Amino acid sequence: MKRLVLLFVLALGFSLNAQVSNKLEMLDIFNLEYISDPQISPDGTKVIYVRNFKDVMTDRNLSNLWITNFDGTAHRPLTTGEQNDRSPRWSHDGSRIVYTSNKSGKSEIYLRWMDSGEEMVLVNSEHTPSNVTWSPDDRYLAFNMFIAEATPSPIPMPKKPKGAVWNAPPKYVDKMNWRRDGAGELPTGNQQLFTVPVSGGTPRQLTEGDNSHSNAVWDKDGKHLYFSANMREDREIEGSDSDIYSLEIATGKLTKLTDRYGPDSNPTISPDGKKIAYTGYDDTYKGYQISKLYIMDIDGSNTKLISGKLDRDVGSLTWAADGKGLYFQYVDKAHTKIAHITTSGKVTDITEGLGGMSLGRPYTSGAYSIAANGNYAYTWAETHLPADLGVGNSGKNKRVTQVNEDLFEYKQLGKVEEIWYKSSADGLDINGWIVTPPNFDPNKKYPLILEIHGGPFSSYGPTFSGEIQLMAAAGYVVLYTNPRGSTSYGANFGNEIDKNYPSHDYDDLMSGVDEVISRGYIDESQLFVTGGSGGGVLTSWIVGKTDRFAAAVVAKPVINWYSWSLNADMSAFATRYWFEKKPWEDPETYMKHSPISLVGNVTTPTMLLTGEADLRTPIHESEQYYNALKLQGVETAMVRIPGAYHGIASRPSNLIAKVSSILMWFGNYSTESVSLDRGK
């Protein structure tokens, strides 16, 4: 997987005998691997997973499929090559798998026989098929795929003379959701459902029209598909109001099974085919709303909330083989877990420690699958390692892979310590983590970086972070926390910032800085702060409220809620769920929470960092702040990442560019005091 990095190093003329650093370095980002989407076989004896790696020569993220026995033996690749192989799914009898791959240059569905290794392409299309599921008898597959619709422009243009060179014709836009971060301008069309015989043949399109249909599951008899969709006429504004539908395959008849205001999704059919489990909530326009677990009869009757006593989001549903309960995944105080819930609502934790699939920042994550015999496979998370493969049964777990042992057998990483502390605002308990540099000496003084997560309704956790470990390797103590508004601590904690963001989350962060300083190893003249997205909002808010930081890097921020709410790719959501009124109806509230309102107070040297193609927090937000700081005479600079959407670090070199830019800026304002012993 990592041979390309070695070839790159050799090409630069380095000797293999040269001294190799034992600290994490920028180029090591290309060496990091992690596993995702572990799929255990129906009998629980084997696991297929996606092994993710990077190509230093093309700056691409790549992935292949690997397989292992449940006990870790016979571990080997199923696919190889510089491509993206994803979404392996076992047939019910365990004899075959399907997966998607772009090995031919475009995304296709492949069928593989597990005994012989033979393969065939089942679906060949210019568009990407996804969410592939097997019919109960393993004779058919269902999947969804984007189908474009022709939309001729209503603007009449005369025919240009022969040989004339004109500009491209004007673009006519009449939809609110005409672009999306990560994709850019959206083509006209929708996701539609298809089935295809596993024996080969032409896919049959089951749905059509001006609605997207996706993520379908089969009923027990293979006669119906169940899926979630928003079919409201005003769905551009009411984008969260989805329902569960059944589709009769033979006739195409659609039946709406849920009918409440709010998102209902993720239908999962019970083993006896009589019940549907799904997730959702009654929408009350809160900034953070808990996704709950419901069950209903197969015809949509007798709806019952079963996770009402669990004040956490429920996801990744799998019915237990006996049909008396379900397995699910949830995050509790930043720790991702697998649990079981009975149909009467009793929750039992199975295991925790899932995550490790976010190489940049330490966001909570995780994936699992479980077999009928109770064997499960999951993404094994460590604070010092990206995700490996873990397996277990009834909480007795084993780590099966060590995909980064070649790198970390000689690299020293920063130690991660979990902390809890009280907010100065009101005594609220706040969770955080301190990362100390390799070879940390508590008798010395170190500079501190406060790193703030985005969202704002998301959470960090005790998992590996390439960005934070690079900061620690540069000699910084790093603090990252989950201030109020973070998920995984319950609805009330999340909604502490509902319609009031930023607010006391500022106090939570400053109290965290004070907590680390109280330990005696921080140089108080060397405090730095950075964060991205929601963390960028809070970073710019912080430098407008205090001058205690030596320098700041504001990454992909919202600076002016008024301008952002009408320019981002989520206007309908933001103006309803994050504010009480539209911006022109209440401009004072929008400005009250905008960091631009505090720019006159800023004296901290502050750099901006944003992707030029960002549609979630468009770069004009950074440009506003940059110009305002210039007008104020504040030391500032702007880093623009070419071609990058909101997820700046989606390409390996962009992650390196981001961290390198931050460390460069902080280095401009560091002093020799970081190496002095305490008390001197």
C-alpha cells in the first residue's frame, strides 16, 4: 500500500541509511491507512473490509477490499490496484459478494464468487450506482442511481454564424438547491431505484419523477422495497420532512407508511417480515434534535417509540436474529458504542471503542456489522492509531489488523489524556482531551494550541487525529474539547446554543484553557487558537472577545450570519433551525452573533484559511474578515486552498497544506520561552 511513498523518497535521492525522524512528519500523511465498512459474513466466520490508503504521486485517496477469518487467520487482499473498491455486501447464503469499483475508469457493480474468485460486472453505467442490497432469495439486487433529466433553457438565443466563437450560453437557475458543497453545480435529475438479476441482464428502473428515491431495503418475500423520501411539493423549503414508503415491485404502487412532521428514515425489516424499525423525530425546529428509534407494523400501523429513555442519537440498525430487539450504534459522551435494545426499550451496551475513520480531526465515527450468531466486526479506535479491524462477541473483543504498524513501530506520538472540567459560565461539565508532545516533560513550559471542532452540532472523541498529532510533533500541547452544543451529551446539552450561537460555548473553551494552564506546564504568553467551520466561527469570536492568544488561524468560518445564510448551500435549513426569523426580519440578531460585529476589538494576529470552492462556508466570508482586519490594522493573511470544497483535507496534500499553514503562522509568533524550565 505504501510503496509509492518509498519510491518518492528514493527519487528525491535520500539514502535508506539516512536518519529517519521518530516524530510524525507532514509526508507521513501519505502513509496513513485505515479500515472502514467491515462486513461480517452471514455465518459470522469471515469479515470483508475496505482498506483505505493514499497515493503520493497522484494525491488520491484509494481503497481495496481485504478479507480475514473471524479469528484473524487467512488475512489477505480480495482486490488490488490503484482504484476505489467500496461497499462489499454478502449474499444471504454467503457464497458471493457484490461491491462497487471504479477499476475500469467509472463506477460499476461487481459480482464475485467467493469460492473461485471469479467476477463479473453487473451494472455498467455512466452514473454511480450505490446502496446495493440483495433480495431475500439472492436472485436480485436493488440499488439507486442518478438519472439525469433534460432541462432546455427557456432563454431564446439566435443561431450563431458558422465559425463564430461565442461565450457559453447563459445558465438558467430556478431551484433553491442548485449547488452543493463537495459537488458544485448540481445536474438536473434525481436518484431512482433499480433492480437487476444477479444472473445478469438489464437493470429495471422502478421509480421516476421529480423525487429522489434511495437506500431501499427488501421485505421478507422480495415483493416490496421500503425506503425513505421527501415527496412534498415544497421540499426545497421543507427539506427535513421525509417519510417511509413501500414500493410494490410488480406494479410500482407506492404506499406512504408514516405521516408526521419530521424526518423518518432508515427502514429495517424484522426477520419475520412483520415489523419495520426506523429512526426519526418530531421536528420542532431545534438546532439539535435526537434521532430516535421506532417500530411499526409492516403496513405502517401501531407505531411505537422504543428508545425514548435513551437521550442519544440512534443509528446503524440491525434486527437481532430472534426479532425481539435490535442492535444499533450510538455515541455517548464522545465514546462510540454498539448496543442492543429490546422492543420494550431496554438498552444493553455490547462494546465501545468504535471510530478512527477521520484522519484529519478527531471526530467521533465508527461502523459495525453483526451476524446472526452474535459475532460482530467493527472499526477499532485508538487515540494513537487510525481505525483497525476489531471483532468480538458479547463484549469479548480482539483487534485483528495493524494496518499502520510499519509506520508507528518507530514513530512517537503525543499522549492523549481525557479531562472533565467546569465551565465558568454556569458550572456545566465539559469534556475535553489534552495531547502532549512526544518526550513530554511536565517540568518544562510548552506553547498551547486550542483546536475547536465544527458543526457546531458534532463531537470530538478519543480517536486518532493526524492534524493534532502533527501539532504535538511540532512541540505544542493541544487542547480539544466538546463545548456546549456538542452532540453525544444529550438533547439539553446540545441545545444550550439553540438560536444562541456563539454564546457560553466561548466560556466553556476559555475554562478549558484555564484548566490546562493550571497544570503548570503551559507558557501563558504562548497561547494559540484555531478551528474550522463552526470552530472557525468560535475562533473569530474568541479573538473579538479576548487578547490572551498570541495568534489565531480562522479556518473556513462564518463571519457574517446575514450574508452567509443567503449564500451557503443550506439557506432553507439555516434560516429556520439556527435562527427564529429570516435575516431581513431580524437583522439585529444575525449581527449580534456574527464575529464581524466584534472585529473592532481584535488585536490578535489572525490568519484566514478556506477552500476556494467552499460552498458551505463560502470564501467571501473569509474575504470579509480579511479586509476588515486589514482596515483595523491587525496583522493578517489569507490562505486560499485551490479547488477545495468545505472538506479541505479531503485530498492528502490539502491536509498537509492546512496544518503546515497553521504551524507556519503560529511559528511567526512563538518565542524562545517554550523551552525554558518551569519557574525560570
